[in-house]
Amino acid sequence: MTGADDIIRSVRDLPSLPAVVAELLVTMEQEDIDTHVLAAKITQDQALTAKTLRLANSSFYGLQSKVTSIAQAISVLGFHSIRTLVTACSVTTSFKPRPGAQFDFGGFWRHATASAVAARVLARHVRVNADTAFTAALLHDLGRLVLVTRLPAEYAQVAVWQREHDCATAAAEQALFGTDHAIVGAALAAHWKFPQQIQAAVADHHALLPDDAVAPVNLTTVVQAANVLAHALDLGGLDDDQAPPLSLAVWRALDLDDAAWHGVFAETEQLYSDMCQTLTP
């Protein structure tokens, strides 16, 4: 069976994201950005432009009037939001299911989208950048797609192992491959040159802290909570979906009262449907 090191190395052989998306990712850590130049480059990709504009005009953003160009969308929504949408549109078309694939690609992307929406909603409550949270949560499980598309027959055994040992997906992956989707996903995020904080959030989205630990309020804790929330609300419609555990330390760090949590639940459910219809492949 393929070893963990071989799997991590294989990430380097995966296709890169489109050039314009790679350029947008560089801007995540820059302050001086020529948005007019980048808007023109985005517009050169007609399919990406069309999907981005559909998202910009969805109820997710609740615009009062329709935007018809990337430049207009940037002026109305801001560059950060459009960069997030362009990146999301590209990422969600980066892996194609093979004929006869047993893996539920649709369910995968529904959960990823639900997690991204939940992260964006939650981030605003705890003063974490909402666009970065959306992107990191959308990416958090991408390591599964690397494993599924690279090792389809072997990955089919993950579900079998889970049933036999009553364990989480990551534990079954570790048993079978010596690594898990969080580690592989972080390697993919590095290959695609996402910022370090996004790589860390992907790598640690299942990390459990001791109950007496003091957790920071950062991108990783938001993605951890958003993933659990998306599972708990069953927005992905996955078979036998179970919410993974969330560290008590993370729950305390987020420090939301019951009313705030109910608001997060309601807003996530409200925004998810429209975003999923447009974003999910």
C-alpha cells in the first residue's frame, strides 16, 4: 500500500490552480493591490467570471441591484469578497470524479460549502476575517479528495474500517495510510500557495485540546467549530453523518451565549441553500 510520504509527495504532481487565482492568493498578504488589473485578468476567464457573478448576485450577499461585471462587483462588495468567490469557484472545480467512483463528491462539496458558510457567519461574531474563514473552511477536507482520486480502491476501505472499528474518518485514514486528510490537505494548500494561516487551519481542523487548555480565538478555532456545526446541522446530507467532537477549550474561547449560537445556526441554514446551488459542482 502507498505510504504516507508517497502520498504527501504526490500532492506536488497535482495541477496548479489557474494563474489568475494563484495571483489572487499572493494578494492575500499584500496591501498595495491594483484591483483594476486583477479584475481585467479575472474577466479573461469567462467561465470563472460567470460563476463568480452568479455568486455575487445570490442572496448570500443580498445586493439591492444586480452586478454585471467583475469591476462592478469589486466596487460594490469589495476586492476581498470577490477574491474569495473567484478562489472558491476555482477550487470547487479542481477535482473531477472518475467514472464509477463510489465516493460521494456531491455530499463532499455540500459539506465543504456548509462549513464555509458557517465559518463566515461565525467569524463575524469573534472578529476573525470572514473571507479568510470562508476560504479555509471550504478547503478543510480537500485532503480527502486527494486520497480518493489518487487511491480510489484503497480509500474505499476507509468506510469499511470505520464501521468495523467505530471510529472517525481521520482515525481510519491514519490506520490505513499512515496519514490523514488534514495533513494531506495542508500539503495541498501549501502546494497551491495559500497563506500559512490557512494551511494551519486545514492541518489542525480535527485537533483536540485538553479541557483545561486556553484556546486562542483564531482562524483554526473558527474552522474547527464551523466543521462541527455543518455536521451537526446535517447540511451536507451525508449518510450516517456524525458531528466530530469540539474541544471544550474552543467552545469556551468562542464565548457565545445561547442567543448568539441560535443566530449562527439560523443564519448558516438560511445562507447555505443559495450558496450551495451556485457553488457546488
